[in-house]
Amino acid sequence: MACVLSAVVACGAYAVVVPLRISQAIGVELPPRMLAVALASSLVLHLFLFAAIFLAVMTVMGASRLIRDEASSEYWLVVLLLAACTTLVLYVLVCASIAFTGRDGWAACAALAVASAAVWANVARLRSHQVRVVHRRSEAGSRQSIDSLELFSAPVAGVRSRAPAITVLVVIPLFAYMLVDAVRQFDSDHGDSLGEEGRWGHAYFIYPEVMNIPLIVHLPSWLKARVRTDLDAVVFSTDITPSLYVLLGYQPEDLGPLFGQSFFTPRDGDSSRRRREMFLLASSYGAVYGAVGQNGRRMYAVDAVGGVEYAVDVSRPSGSLAVTRR
């Protein structure tokens, strides 16, 4: 019953927000029938996930009975289960998406998961410390023990206090949505040639239709008042990460052109320095390089794969690019 209730609550929170987010997505149409099928599939997957977690916890509880100190061993086995699940999630969802796989990927995920589990266990110890102090001051006959699962849930639920737990569980998703909705970003990793001068795809060549990508960032008014940007200056996708750090109030160090630089500057800063610089581009598929200058209006490329070099006038309208080859 607990698995079913947890799955319904988690899937319900997702289902409430889906129509709102779909309405904000441009060009995405999802008929009610398809939406119902998607939500039903999500509910089934949630049920499977929570059932798997329930079986894992039951297995841990059964294994702890074979150990002398049952309560303590049960608690630490649950913490170990947390580390194992976190390792799996990080590897499958994070490392796999950035092609960081193999032994090094597993090692990095395990290290981060163990550190997260250790922090969780320490927070649980601190949250339960006050109850233990009260127990020491109370009479031995009225002393109560703390259940291992209750102690494990202490970082969120506290100890013997359901009201804060319910409040936290309700507020956390809303707070996370507010943070995500405060700064919106729309971008792409690359473009594609769709028949321009006989070119198709995006591999092994550098042309404006491949290198130009959309970048739209929405800032709340209170944050917009603190920074400014040069909307006509050239920007690269490597600039996104340092720009987000600046919005968070940090000043990233200049680690070189490979790490990008923020396209947001303080109100009194110089936001036009990009107009005066030259930049080197490289294809990730092969030995194809380009030099971009004049604020992104001119590009000279060397294609070692095709054995050609060419210059491109990016400032011309689409379909009338002046391209010279040699």
C-alpha cells in the first residue's frame, strides 16, 4: 500500500505540472489521448521503482537480522543502499549522457555517492541528537529508542515529528520549480545543413548554418537590474556555464578560451570586449578548424578531411553566402 501511495503522489505531482510546461513549449502538440497514455506509463514505472525500493529495504532488514547488532547494522545497510542507488543513478543518467563511462565513470560516481551518503548520515545524526539528549535527561523507564528507518529519514522528516516532514516534502518541489523557472535558457549544441549548396548534416565541416545556434535567456527583473550584456557581440556555447556562475553572484576565473567567459557583466563592466577578439573553432568529428573574427562576421576554415579551405561572409543573408574555396 505504501508503494502504491508513494507512486501515485510522485506521478501526480508530475502530472499536475506537465500541461503547464507543454503549453510553454513552442511547436509541441500533445493530444489528450497521448498525454493520458504517457501519464499511465509514468505511473507504471513509478510503481515499479517504488516496489523495487521496497524490496531492497526489506532485503536489508532481513540481512540485518543475521548480524548481532540488528538495529545499528540495519541503519548502516540502508545508508549503504542509498550510496549504491545514488551510484547507479549518477552513472546511468549523468555519466552516460556525457560519455563518461567505464571504470573511471563508475569510480567517480561511487565516490560522489559515498560522500553524499556520508553527509546524509551525518545530518541524520545531528537531527536526532536533540532527542538523544532529552532521553538522557529522562528517566530510564520512560526512555524510547529510535527506529533505524526513522533515523535514516531524519534529515527530511526529523525525529518523531510528522508536521515538518509533510511541510518539507510539499515545499521542496515548489521551491525547485521556482528556481528553475526564475532563469530560463533555450539553446542547442549545433545546427544542421539542410541542403545549402548541396550540404547535409553537421559533420566534418564548419559553416554558418552549423555553427549558429539559438540562445535565449530569460532573467527575472531583480536579476536583470544587476547585470548587462552586449546583444550584438558574438557568443559561444562554452560561455553558458560561466554566465550562470555570474548570475549566482560568483566571478569565475579566466581559465582560457576553452572554458568560455560570461556574456553577463556588472552594470559598470565592459561588455563589448568580445567584438575585438579572434576565436578558434574546431569540429568534434574530425580535423576541421575555423578562425572567426570581426565579431563573428568573417570566418576562415581549413578542412583537412575534405582537403579544402574556404572563407565565409557570415553577415550576408541566408542563401547568399559569399564562399570562396581553394
